[in-house]
Amino acid sequence: MPLSGSVIPSYIPLRIKLHNSLARERLLNVNNWHHVAGIISAAFQVTDKDGKAADRNIEKGDYVRIDIPGPGSKAGDGYDWVMTEELKEINDNEIQSIGFRVRPAANPLSDEKSIAHFYDDTATSNFIITRSGNKVTASIIDHNVQPNDETVSLTDKIRDTAVGMSAIGAFSKIQWQKLANGLVAKEK
């Protein structure tokens, strides 16, 4: 279960709130994650429930089309797909937090209902930014990650097993750590 996070200490509470705003925008602007995470990053595109590209922040019910380095899935028309099943924000005096959870999904552009992702549909990924006191943190938490072996295509079964195992082993940890670091990085 990969867990990634970065902490940026600050000494002026007002700066924390402004920084948290920037971190919040970076988190919700999923279409820009490949710039936030840097080199060797997957490309992410928010789409609406019908798979149409959306040039806006992510919302509950949206899909995310993921273009990972290497061969794409046949079921996903060359991409991996997740659906945003939860988005929640907490604001109180001591703690501010925003996060969302995604789950592998079928390609919304296809009539095929098999999961178009290298993980099966029991997996979830949670992306969270939190300000508590003088710290802003980014956490990315994967749960129940298992390679997707339920896909119809034999080539997708082989691909999903290989990509899923390498993601479980190392690639996901590197990708998510780079993203977490970028989400809370100081503005240049």
C-alpha cells in the first residue's frame, strides 16, 4: 500500500493559508499533474461522465483518462481510466483538508464494461492536501491494489499484470512521491 507525502513547514500562518490555496489548486487541476510531477510522469485528462475532455478542475463523477508511459490498454483505447467517486473538503480553524478518491473504471467511450485499468476495480487511490497548524501535507494513498486479470483481451491481461505488478513494486511509489512533492512545492 504505497503512501506518499511531503511536508512544507511555514512560520507565518497567513502564508500557510495562501500556500494551501496553491496546493489545493494543484491537487484539483488534474490535467496539469504531469507538469507538477515532472519527468517520467503519466499524463492525466479529466473527462465528464461521457468521456468528453473537460478543461476544468476535477469534480465528483468525473473520469480521468491516464496515459502512462508504455503500451496502453485495448479496453481503454490506449489509456487507463478511473472514476472520481468522492470529493470532500473540510475547513475549520485548525485543519483544512481537501481530497478525492478514484477507482478503476470502464472506458466511458466504449460499450464494453470491463475495467480499463491495470488495477482491478477493488483498488482505490486517495489524493489529499491537508493544512494542520504550521504544516501543509500532500498524501496519496492506494488501497487494495491488485493487477486487473478480469479483462477480456489476452493482450490486456498480460499488459495489466505486468504494469500492475511494476506499479505495485516501484513505479507507482515514484510517480506518487513526485506528485506529492510537486503539490506542496513552494511557488517559483
